[in-house]
Amino acid sequence: MDINQDFFNYLEPYLIKLREKVGPDFVVFGSAPLYLLGIVEFNGKINDLDINLTDPNCIPKEALEVTFHKDQKQKLYKIMIADLEIDIGVSWPGYENFLKKIKSNPIVIAGFKFANLDIVEEWKKEMVKRYDRQKDKDYLQKINNWRVLSALKTFYNLIDNQNIKWILSGSTSLFIQGVDVVISNDIDILTDESGATALDKLLSAHQVKPMSYSETDKYKSYFGVYQIDQTKLEIMGDFQYRLNNGSWSEVNQNNEVVFKTLMGMKLPLLKLEQELIEYENMGRADKAEKIKEALKNKQ
């Protein structure tokens, strides 16, 4: 598993001292696993660290007892390790099953346990649902972005050196090109008919809907749906869309691309100028305005 080694090197001395105080049976959760996995950028320091401790008898005597969001049933115990605040949680009424899940299938680095990403995401969703915290909404979007880009990396590694013509389009492409958009939980790939057939075979283990020709009033293409982890991948071969004058567009993969390097991938992206034409044609004024803004900033 790839981790942010700089973050772990920073955190490890605190974890060693923490283990001396509370014993080894704790799991790091909260936002720290997101730094560990590289989902959140690490800038050299964090302000606090959340842990779940199995045995309440291991809470240090000097710990300060506080309530979480003024809920008397939800208690935390705060201690300081050097300049880092440690927030210790044990068991909260109504959260027993969740706290058990924190301990299941952890990420283990040098003997220290971190809650896995699914558990962290579930916790952030619960915090948004219960307290509507903006920082947790932001974390959830970063998790989604990371999942999508990780799925894109898996796709890229599968097809690299296969001599298949393809282009990345949609919100993921816009995001990579600096447009202020939220990445949807899917990836749009444009190719030609032969590329669609080849990709269908390469992605057979991820197939949700096999490749076939599809046509509606607005779109036509060879179309297949796949799933990598939790991210949907839609592949369109010889994709065309209906123009405002009623005729069909040129096949999309023949449009110009721009190449961007990200996470070791050299990605062919549909140019923003072409994305703008298509979003305007679809009546997507929100995306079109954001693309215009990005193009203006490039000048």
C-alpha cells in the first residue's frame, strides 16, 4: 500500500510516546488516515490526533474529560504529547457497532493501527448527517476525488502500451485541467469502435454492462459500463451528440486533446474549448461558465 511516508515519519515519534502512555491497543482514526493515504495534503504539521482506545482503564489520569458537541453521552479525553493534542475516544452510546468496526481490518504501519478508508468515510458521513460540518463535507469530496483518480490509475495501468486511442472527458477531465468542478463518481472515456471492443475485453473483470451500440434522440455511440472499486467507468466508442440544428456532431475522439501528467499517468484530455462547445450544446450553463472562467485564467 502506498502511504505518505513524510506524514508517517512526522507522526511516528508521537505514536511511540502515546503507546508508552496508553498501551498498544489503540486505533488512529479521524482525519489522520487521510493524510497517511495521501488523500489530504500534508503540510508538515497537524493540530490534533483522534484515537479510539479499547480499554477505558488505560486513559491517562491527567487526561482532561470533555464532551463532543456538548453531548454529555459523548466524551473525549484530551492529553498532550509534546505539541500535539491527542483526543481519546472509548465508547459512545449508540455508536458501539461503529467503534467495533474501527478496529476491523485496520491499516497497520510499523505496528501502529489506522482506521481503513471505508470506516473513515462512514464516520465523516455520520458527522455531516448529525452536525452538518463543512470540514467533513470537504473531506468526503477529497475521498471521492481520490477514489476516482485511483480508479483512473487502475484503468491506465490496464491499458498502458495497448495502442488504443482514447480520451478522458467529463468532470474528471475538467478537474484535472483546473476547472472549478466537483468530480462525479464516474469516469468518461472516449474512443473509437475498435477501441471500445478492445477495452471491453481488457475490462471484462470489471464489466457491469457489456459494450453494445446505443442510440437516443440526443446521443449515439458504442457504450459499455464498468466498475473499478467504487467508481463507475463509462466507455463510449464513436460518440456523437445531437447539435442544436438537429444534425449529429463529428465523432468525439477525433477532436483535439491536451496531455497532462498526473500520478505517473500521461493523460489525453479533451480540450477545454471542445468541452465548452459540448456543455453549451447540452444546455449545461453551470459547467460552461466554469470552463469559460478556467480558459480566461489560462490566458
